[in-house]
Amino acid sequence: MAILNSQKQEIIKNFQRKELDTGSTEVQVALLTYKINDLTEHFKQHKHDYHGRRGLIAQVNKRKKLLSYLKKKNFDSYVKLIKELNIRK
């Protein structure tokens, strides 16, 4: 399932830096995390959806790149985002 527009707006509102921020690294990582979690639930039922799994792996790799960029540029924001999204335990 795709993220509904209302859900997307709520995610953006929770993770934006300032009023009209929709493309910061934090927002992008949060949106990717919610998409990844949604796809993970999909694959629990549909184990043989290999084409969809390819898209999941691409999203995980993109999130990993964005997180490494954020870690280099703003470590405090990185730690805060990791805790809020429960990405790494």
C-alpha cells in the first residue's frame, strides 16, 4: 500500500525543520522508513514477490545513504532521528 496523502502530510509535519520544509534529509528518511515498514508487512504475506523486493532494497539503500550523509553533516539530528524512528536498536 502506498502512503496516503494525509499520512504523508502528518509525517512531514512531525519531522520538518521549519514551516515549509518538505525535502530535508530528516523528512526524506522518515518517509522512506514508513514506506519500508509498509513493504515489510506486505512481504510477510507475499513471500514470492521478488520484483517488489527489488524496490524495497532500493529504498533501504537510499535511506542508508541519506542517513550516512546526515551523520556526517549533523550528528545530533542523526541520533534524534534514529531514536524517533526506531531504526537501529
